[in-house]
Amino acid sequence: MSVLVSAHVIESTVSAGHDRSSVRRLTSLLTATSAVTAANVYLSQPLLGAAAVSLHAGPDTLAAVPTATQLGYAVGILLLVPAGDSHDRRKLILGLVTASAVALAGCALAPSVGLLVVSGFAVGLLSPVPQLITPLAVALARDMGTAGAGAGRIVGTVQGGLLVGVLASRAYSGALAELAGWRAVFGCSCLLTLLLVLVLRGALPHVPAATCATSYRATLSSLPRLLLRHQPVRRITVSGALVGIAFGAFWTTLTFLLEQRYHVGPTGIGLFGLVAAASALLSPLAGRLADRAGRRRALAALIGLVVAGWLVLLPGGTRFWWLVAGVVVLDAGVWGGQAVSQTVLFTLDPRIHSRLNTLYFTFRFLGIALGSLAGSLAWAAGGWPAVVGTGLVAAVAGLVVGVLPGGDGDRPPPDAGAGGPGQPVSGWRAGRRTGPYPSRTAWLRRRRTACGPSGSRPS
């Protein structure tokens, strides 16, 4: 449900009579879309036992299904999200959501483990819709004149929807599977996704590409340049990866701790994840903190919460309520910091927002994967204290990197101008600004002149 609405289209919509209430309604729709599409990625985790019995396979064999889904999700972020900067956003969003519904139907009907794994990979590949939704939310804030006062709040709200989807999916999936079977879970999610497609078709305007006349290949090839040439992008993405390591180390080893120390079964472990739902309520507050206190201070405070969360978790190895408190503090810092990080990245050129999201989440997921491995090794080597030490080191490193002095974060990269990668923006020469920064209205007028109302450069 990745609803990417270009600045030019939103401006015309607002001028036609849409007020802030319409923006709030669309933001609510985007938040719900983020929740539904994120939930689809995590449906299979509570279903492995039931699916193994149905398909006459071992539970360890069925573990390939969530692994394939997560791998597909990472590939989708890397390969599909950048297309939001070079293709018709409405078609891209609706196409992905419709195709993901087909993949969910494939999961529901899969007659073998192999086809279930393939369908699971397809679900993940076609589900990076939340990474397309967030740039739209930022565009909405800008074009309603609330970029300075409301962008962080809107990003936090959409991120809260993603978190609710991730956490609620496990409880919903497990409960429905007990009532109607594991195939019904995928079938109901397929129908819900199709319903969402119908709603989005009526709610989304046609959305031209953010950069005109830019090929997908050129957009994708610009990713390394964006990362290497722009210090603020490197700082935020690397910091996000380090915090991801701390996050992955915790949630992987939490299962070991609950089973071996507190003797909690699989159902209790799944319900324990709902404790972290409290952090979903704090995500919009993190955005407001960025709006009011400044993005760098907000990011420092929230990554500091991750560090504090690990300190609270240290006695959680033997004291259950310290563990509960530590989960809330840690997740509040992780998810709030993610919302603020995206707000920082979206102060850069709107024409590269999808690519910035691609870089951030690719590094984030790599960090989580590395953290899962590091946490498992630490648990095997030294138990819970070793896990806490691993998480603390990663979180402190993320804090240091996140608050490093940055360069000019508002300067548009010279290879991502109105004409696409390799085409300079007027007023720039050799990566240096040669004139005053244009206002957003002037930028929109220049883009319409260069690309025409359809978003493509006139022949």
C-alpha cells in the first residue's frame, strides 16, 4: 500500500479544496496500509508446527518459509523501493499490493513445502510497501505547510502502524490458525489485502515519478553514489545498522531466555511480544520530539534509550519484571529512533526519498541479521550477560555514529537532479551550489516546466 504521492500532485489536490482533515484521513489510510502489508511478512512464524503436520514435513524444514519471506523482503527493499523515484508511484503501489495478494493466495493453496517456500519468498519480495508509504507522508506534511512542525509526527504515526502490524500479526495468525487452520490465515490475509487495493484505488491520485526521464537502471545504480558522497546519509544508515544489531541480538536470544530460565512455552513467547506494543504508542511522540527538540538531539535521546534498555535488561536474566521493563524501553528507543532517522533523511531532496529509504532499510535489515547471529554466539559463549554486553556495545556505537557532526543535509545530491542521475540541477556546478536555494514552490514550477504535468520530460 505504498502510496507515493508526488509534491506536484499533492499541491494541486490541496489547492482544489482538500484541507488538513483530508490529509489526516489519508495519513490514517497510509498507517493502516503500513500495518496490513507489514503483517503479511510475519504471518508464517506461528504457523510452522501446523503447516509441518499438514504437509508431512519436519518443523525444521518449515523454518525455511519465514527465512525465505525475510530474504524476499530484503531483496524487495533493495530492488523495488528505488523505483518509486523513477516510475508512476500509483501504478507501482497498486501493482505491488495486488501481486502480494496473489502471493498470499499461493501460500494458502501450496500443496508442498517447496511451493510454500517459493510463495513465501514472493510475499516478502512484494511487501516493502511501508518503505514507499513514508516518503508520501513526508510529502503530505510539506505540501500542507507543516514540514517543520508536523513531518516528524506523521512519520512517527506511519511507523507506529508498521510496528502494530508486525506485533499483531503473530497473535492474529496464531489465534486464527487454531480456529480455522493455517491455510485460512493466508486466505483471510489475501482477502484483506484485496480489499485494501480497492480502497487505495479510490483514494490515491495518479502519481508521476519524482524524477522525470530517469530509467530504473540509472536510479538503482545511483544508490552507491548517494551513500558514498553524502556524509549525513552514511551517518544515519550506519547508525541504523548498529542499532539493528542490538535489536536483532535481543529478539533472537529472548526466546532462549524465556524457555530455559522462565520455562515459558511457544504461546507465551508469542504473547510476550505484545509487551513491545507499548512502544508503538510512543512512535508518534518520537516524531514530535524531533519536530520540537531538533532531530540530532531527538536521535541521541532515543538511541540513548536503547543503551538504557540494555542496562535495564541486565538483571532481566534472573528477574522477570526487569525483563519486561527492558523490552519496553529498548523497543521504544529502537522504533522511535527509526522514525527520527527517516525524518532526518527526508530533509534531503524529495526526488531521492525512495532511494534513501532503500539505503536505510537495507542497512537496517543487514544489522538485524548480523545481530541475530552475534546474539546467538554470545548466548552460547556466555549466556545472558554476554548477550547484554553485545547489545550494549552495538547500541553505544550506534549512538556515537548517530550524533557525529554532519555536513549540509539539505543539499540535493548533484546526481539526483530533475533530469535524473547524471543530469545537473540548475544552480549547481560540480557538486557546489552556485546560487541561492530555491523555494519549494520554485522547485515545483521548475519541475513542471522541465517535465510537464505528466511527470515525463517533453520530447
